[in-house]
Amino acid sequence: MTISPRSDLSRVLSPRSVAVIGASNRTDSLGRAIFANILLGGYRGIVYPVNPQSRSIMGVRAYRTIAHVPDEVDVAVIIVPADQVAPVLEACGRKEVSGAIIISAGFKEIGAEGAERERKVRELAKEWQISVIGPNCLGVINTSAEVSLNATFARIPARPGRIAFISQSGAVGAAALEHAHAENIGLSKFISIGNKALVNENHLLDALAEDPDTDVILLYLEDLEDPRTFVELARTIAEKKPILAIKSGRTRAGAEAAASHTGALARSDEAYQSIFEQCGVLRVDSIKELFEYAVAFATQPLPHGNRVAIVTNAGGPGIMATDAAIRRGLDLATLGAETRTRLRAVLPPTASVRNPVDLVGDADADRYRAALHCVLRDEAVDGLIVITTPQMLTSLERIAVAVAGEVGAAPRRIPCFACFMALDDVGDSLDVLDQHAIARYPFPEDASRAFAALARYAAWRHRPRTEVAVFADVDREKAMTVIAAARAAGRRFLPEPEAHAVVAAYGLPLAPGILACSEEDAVRAAREVGYPVVAKIVSPDIVHKVDVGGVRLGIADDEGMRLAWKQLLSDVRAAAPHAALVGAFVQRQVGGGIETIIGLRRDPHFGPILMFGLGGIWVETLRDVTFRLAPVRRYGAERMVAGIRAANLLAGVRGAPPADRAAIATCLQRLSQLAIELPEVTELDINPLIVGPVGSGATVVDARILL
């Protein structure tokens, strides 16, 4: 798709005039609610109620139709029955209205009849060049002092702030508005996109990229209209502004039979997770988390590292914060000797001067002030969490003032989080923290999670910039010849010898192998590649060879090869009597090393997706895999390898040598080039890719390809 210019949405998000078509005096109507929110919410433009049955709405002169409005109209908010939306939109087009926010429901969400209505709306919007938000949406809010528009039927207005929120669900959006208001969190924009008949998340991301009022972008998404464009946009925007997203639909992939492990797993939620990570989008699980992180991003500087210091007046919460920090990938900062000496000088003997710094239960504001003065000047500290539990003599407001004063006077800015674990008499102290832009959370785990999110995003922003490798030794023509022959024969599945030829053409390191069509061929092939060997059945009708007894391992000599040939054919014919048997692929057996998998699936929305994980039988069992969109850069390939849960296995454990992770990354980059240059390949599995110790490389043992 082509992203609309930002000017296309400027009048929708910052209109000079709004017509509410369907405005009503009926107190229980959406038309009344929306018109009242605009009129009473301080809108700086002109609002025109449109209703053919009323002379005025809430004391404001009403107009029979949009055509009767005497002045220009930037945006029409449409709240009429679904079957009337199309003619109303056409009238807006004749009026040269720039944008429309269609609140009305009754479109594709109700089935075929509604989908046809929505198709007509989309056609009219394109014909008349109207930027349509909705239908079936909650509306739009812009809290900028120059606009002050609340064109929604939400019951609670948004406070001004620096956070923009795009929601596909109106109900989730309404709940988010209430949560933000209750937590005193301000928003710059709120846009409910509903069915996305025309304007979708990509258009709005593009519009918010340069919005001077927005520092952080939040998303609630149920699907992505154009995932590839989303990734490209998000990667660019996230270099300047953090994007946090809830992507609902975290369901386990079905247990359908698939031609490749990659094909099955790339349809799962893990693929979305990895792709978000690739483009710098932080994915969260709940509205609560979304706003917790947003507050941190909107108020705190990015850290230079992931080392956190914890200052507390109680050991238990300090330990809880520590555990949560470690679970989220943070490190506990090691305070320097000089810092500890200074702390001993200002703290009682019962206090702990190691991280977490425990000020003990009777700590007052002065003790917090003295401790923070020391900790905030330690270069080993990248972020700070201050915890206070209520005691009889504790003044939370004084402690808040002390925290704010020391953070403000610190020689360098680092992220600072306050956790005041009290329910009563905390209002004034929280106001102090808010006024001084110190992120506050009710529990230590929340603060640890928020700092971890900042650290992850900062690491992504500061990641090495590498290029997409283009390997000169690739023989694309040879691969295309193999593919063309299969196409000519009407085949989608490439048997192993053909798959190996394609993989070899892209420079991936293969274990030597020869196709044998008879017992004598098999013996000659085994001698040529060198014992011990493996024999694998070759058939255009058999994808998973092991399932039909189509693999023999550890063949050591000619006699073993003859016996394996006979048993192989016998077992496969019994298990798959209708399969056409070409012969057996005789391949040198690769010993030792770690079995991994690399793969490719061409997704209809995302395009080519690469996968890496543990191979062999573990790939489906453990689902320990990572994904990236192709093309992948060197750093992206390295992150794929480092991103699996079993990464320590590749690093070497219990005396085992580290695996050649650089060789895996190179294989992934070669596979990435194949994915871009051979669009006919829809699925490809290399399983296993056996990886030896550092310097010894990796070897492709088995490959399968679907066209």
C-alpha cells in the first residue's frame, strides 16, 4: 500500500470545523453524547449539529443536511443508521469535507450484508478523497490546547499529555481512557479505528511520526492491515519515538499437519513477537502494563545500560524488586567502594550499603536524601528504584520531596522510579512525584518491569547498524533451473536431492550426498561420499521421511549398505504403498555438534519470514525459536541466534566448547538472500543444521522445499 501523506490526516486530527451528523437532543443517544463532548469539552473550532428533525441541539442552531451548513467543514462525525451512512458520506464528498469519523456500527462486524455496506463506504471515500476513520469506532480526541477536540462518546475526557493511543477496539479504548484518567496519565491523541475501512494503523503511525505533541505511541491491535508496511514504518518511527503495542490473539498454532516445521510455527504468536522486536515495537500483555510503560517512556530518559540500584526502607520489597529485575534481564548495579564508604558515613550501622541499599524501617526523609545523594553519583548505576513502605513515623510527602530534590540535583539524568507502598494519605506525595516527572508505581515488580522496558528499547536504539549481506558466490540461475524443472513436472515439493541443489546454489554448507536409484548405485555412492553414511528415501510424495521408516543411520560398510537398502524400501512400501519411490539419498553421516534448524516461510501478509531454533525432534516439542523478516542484516541474524531460550547451550555448558554461532548467522544471511531472490520458494526447512565448535562451521544435513 501507499501510505497517505501526513497532510491527508491533519484536518481529521486537528480540524478547524466539525459537523456532527446525527446530533440529537435525546439524552440517551450517541449523537447527544458526542455533540456534548465536543461542545462542552472546550473545542477551539466551530461545531455544526446536523439533524433534519431539530432546529437546535443543546441551544446550537442545527442544519437539515451537511449541504445546508454555510461554511467549510473539515470533519464530519457520522452517527446515523448503517444503511444511511453511504448517502451521507457522498453528501460529505460533495461538500468537500476532508475527513469523516464514522461512529455507526452495522458493517463487516455483522457479516456479509454489513461487509457490502463497508465496501460501498470505502469506494465512496476513495472517490471523494475523504479520509475515513471507522466505521464502528469510538471516535477521536486531540487534547492540544489549539484544538481541544473530544469527538467520542466516552464518558470521561482525556487529560492533556504526551502519549498517543490508537485502539482497534472501541471498548478497549473506553476502558483505557478511564484507566488513564484514574492514574492521572495524560494523552496527546486518542484514535479509535474500528473496522479500518480506509484509515488504518499505518496511516495513523505515519501521521503521529512527526506530531510535535506526541512522545510515545500506544497501540491496541487485533490484526494488522498491512504487516509489511507496519514493520517498515514502525522501524523508522521507533528510532525517534517508542511504540508500545498490545496485539491480541495469543493463541497456540493448531496441530495441523504441515509440510515444514517453519510453516507451522511461523503462523504462531511467536512470529508476531519476534517481528515486533525486530522493528523496535515493545509488546505488552495488558492495558495496565501499556500505561505503566508509557509513563516511564514519557517521563524518563533512556538508560545507558541495564544496571539498576534499589534504595528501600524494607528488605522484603527490595528483594522483590531485585527478583523482578533479574527476571526481566536487568543487572543489579555493583556500587563502588567509594559509594559504600559514603553510605556508611550517613547511614546507621544496621543499614545495608550494598545494593539493594536498605535504610531500615525508621528511615526518614533526611536518610533517604543522604543515601540518594551517594547512589545517584555512582557511575555504575543506570537506573534507580526508590521503595518506601509506610511506618508510623514515615512522612511520605517529605520523602517524595527528598527524592525529587536529589533526582533534580543529580549530576546526570538517569531513569528514576518511585514505589510508595501505601494506600492511605499518599495523594500529596504522588502529586510531588508527578510534578517532578518521577515515574511512580504501587509495587516494586511494576517499577522493575518498567525500567526493563526502557532498557530493552534503549538497547534496540543503540544496536549496531549492519547491512544486508549480498553473497557474490550465489548461483541463482542454477537454483532457478531446478525449480523450473519441478514446475514443469507439476510438482510443489522438491525431494531432497533437488532441495540440496537449491540450497547448495546459495552457498549453504552441505554434507556430501548422492542420489542412488538401485542397490549397486547405493553401494557406489556410499564408497564415494565415505562411510559412515545415512540413507534417506527419496519420493515426491513423502515429506516426513522418518514417519514412514524412510531413514537409516550409521551404515558402516558395503554389507550394511545393501541391508539398509532392502529394509528401507520394504518399510516405506509398507507404510506408504502408493508413494512413488525415486531411490535413496546416500549422505555422509555428520557426527557430534548441536542440532539446530533454520527455515523460511513466505507469509501472505508479512512476506518471507526466517526462523531459527533447536533442531531435530526438539523444534516442535520445545518451540524454542526466533523469527525475523527477510532480508535480515548481520546483527539481526546474530540476535536470532542469541534470542532462543537455549542460547546458553550454544555458548557452551559444563565444559562443552562454544558452538560456531557466527556460522549459523552466516547461514541465516544466505537463507535470507535466497528468500528474496527465489519468490517461488514458499517454505523451506533445513533440519538439522549441525553446528560444530567455534571455527568448525555448520553443516546442512537435511533440507526440504515447497514451491
